[in-house]
Amino acid sequence: MRKVGEIKCPGLLLKDFSQENLTNRYVSWLNDLDVVRYSRQRFSKHSLASCEVFFKQMERSHEFFVAIYEIENGFRYIGNLTTITDERNQVVDLAILLGEKGTWGQGYGQVAWSGMMEFLLNIPDVRMVTGGCMADNTAMEKVMIKSGMKHYYTKKNYFISDGGFCDSVHYFRENA
């Protein structure tokens, strides 16, 4: 696993995901249909054991797996950021999960996303950061736009969601 160490952001601290983050609370986020409504995680039932397997896979990978901590309320663990890297093309795809629903709508997703994206764009072998979401996930789309990303492409009717079809929208930001 690639390491960030610590990234300080307004109101948040981003740290490498560790064994201490593997808790029943973390597993509960992944099994909460509200939390994973727009995520592929919604198709799986998670346990501490399955999360441990994923963590071990990430440790052996060349990806980032980052825990998001809210500083002001007792240094509370509230979510994660993960990457998928295309090293040959120097592109990193970024994903976020805010598990603590009480933090939704407070701008933490935006702060964490922007902080991690800036970190990634300062790595010499990264020329572009991408992200995508279901078009119904307007909050995530706003996060990407507010972070300076530009629309990259749309896959029409890519997802089956809530009994219908939904586009998959993708954004990018290049290293200046």
C-alpha cells in the first residue's frame, strides 16, 4: 500500500488506513444501504473477515487506502478514500465513502476529496486524477466540480438504480 502519512485539511486529518480502522462500526457503514446507495458495495454483505481480506489486498497493492478523521469531535473516524492507479498512463482514480451519516452535508467530503486530490497531483508520476459517480449522486458530482475537476465523459444508462437506468458521470483534473 502506498502511504500518505498524514494530510492535514480544514477540520480533518487524512491518515493511512490501519488495523485500528477495522471495526464493527466500519463494517456497519458498508452494510448500511443509505451509506452505500451509490456504491458497488451495495451488492455485497460485509463482515470483519471480508473487510480484513480487502485490507490485506490493499496492503499488497500499489494503491492508497486512507482513513478520514474529523478533528473537532474527538478525532472521530468518519470515512475512507481509495485509489485505483493506471501507472502506465499516470492516472489515478479516486473514490470516497463517508460512513458517518451525521457528517453528511457539512462539507467534509469536499475537504477530504480536495485534500487527497492535491496530494495525488503533487506526486511526480501522476498526471491526472479522475473520479466518477452515478448521475443521481448529485452531492458527489458537486464535490468533484467544486474541487476543480472538469467533466470527462458520460456513460449513458450505465447503472440500474431504483428500478430504472442512470448515467455514469466522470470527471478529471490534470497536473498543471
